[in-house]
Amino acid sequence: MANIGEQGFIEPYHQKKSSSSRVEVIDCVSGDNFKVEILGYKSLSGINDPETAQAIYYANQVGMQLKQVKITLQDGEAQIEAGALQYLYGQIQVENRAGGMAGLGKAMLNKFMTNESAFIPRYRGNGCIFLEPSFSHFLVYYLNNEELICDRGLFYCGEGSLDVGVAIQRNVSSALFGGEGLFQTRIRGTGICVFELPVPATEVHCIHLNNETLKVDGNFALMRSGKIEFTVEKSTKTIFGTLTSGEGLLQTFRGIGRVWLAPTQGVYEQMRVSGIDSLTHAPKSSNNWTDE
């Protein structure tokens, strides 16, 4: 069983496998009746045409690892994003009820507001569940009787004991200018949860706030927990200062709790859109320059 680190991450679990195994366990955490494993395929070799061979060679060379989430239930319950299931075996019952017209309306509203599935299927019983393989990045987190607010679409799966719903931005500035929209995903309770991240979990920074202020220039704050107030503010108190600082509006977090940041998220997007040459020089103010 893995330990829960200071930042709430699940510390990596390393399981020895035979040299012939093509699958390794990257992370693993167990509860009383619920276990999650992040499986990694060491390499891909299913080549049957040159185009596929080229893609597989590139993925293997740069270290892109195909991953798969495995859930083991022992008289337990899981809730999984619709469409994520690949296969399961054992004595597992699947439930996907809307709860009447009221439940249907609430489910459709949740989908519209959070980008999560309208209906999150629940799986109960004993057995193993395997989710669709992908090159995605995953973070396993243990909620200990707490509430966590995350970006829309990050929730992937979790224990059935967790309450997954909608969080409404509490002020106008964060709703209009925060980059997150009016609604985010709210998860509360006690249990194991898996998030699908835009960057590797090793590139996520967790900032602990103790009646302090965190200001972020960009839209790369993924999650927050604790008593954190989220607003959007000018970088300085005056319009002139804002114009001359080179910064504009900043996401601002105040209070006691934790905020998870993905500083490299924009880097990957910039490389995808403009190429790696766009990152040759560090961004800075254009107020001063030197001619060579």
C-alpha cells in the first residue's frame, strides 16, 4: 500500500515484475475495499504497417508511455467517467440511474457546467475494472474528509463514497476573467480519486498557503483545497502600474490550504502551436532592449 505524501499525492509504488513482463505498475494505492493501479506499458511492438511503425518508434524513443488505470474492488464501489471502461471481470454490478426527471435534469446541467459526464456509472461488487489505455497523465489523490475544487474535465474515476458535483465561482471577477468559467468540478468526502492531468504529475507544483496570497499569471492552476478564496485582480493597484508591469489580470488565491499548479502546461501548448523555436528566449518586458 502506498503512503500519502505531504502534498496529498500518492507516493509511487514500485512492484517487481519479471523481465518478460511488458507492463509495470507505476503507482498503486489501496483502501479498505478499493485499489487503484496506474499501469504502464514498457514499449509498444504491435507493428503491422510502416506508418504505425514510425509512430510507435517515435513514441518509444521519446519515452511516451501508454498507461491504463486498473481498479480492484472487494465489496467496494467505483464511479468512473462514462466511456472510460475497456473491460471488467468478476462479480460486478453496473448502475447508471438518472433518478427520474429531476435526476435527469441535474445530470444534464452538471455535464453542461463541468464538462464531466452527464451520468457517472457506478460499479459495485468484487472484481477488476480496466479503463481505456491512453498516453494521458494521471494523478492519484486521497481526500481525507475534505473538499477539492478542480478544473472541469479533470475528474476521471474514484471511490463511490465521494460526492462529485458542481462548484460555482463565488465572485464576478473569477467567473468572468478567471479562465475557468462560472463552474468548476467539486469533489468532497473521504476516498481515493484519480485525475487526468494535462502534464505529468511530476511537473505539478503544490503550493501550501497559510493565510498567504498566491498570484498566478495564466490559467494553469489545476486544483485547490482548504479554505481558499479565488479571485482575479489587477497586477498592481493602479492602471498605469498594470500597463507598465507587463502583466495584466492575475488569478489570486488567499487563505489556508493548497493550490496545485502546472507551470509547464503553457509550454507544451506553445510548442504545439508555434514550435520549439518560440521558447528560445525567456519572455520579458519589451520596454528595454539592446541592439547588437
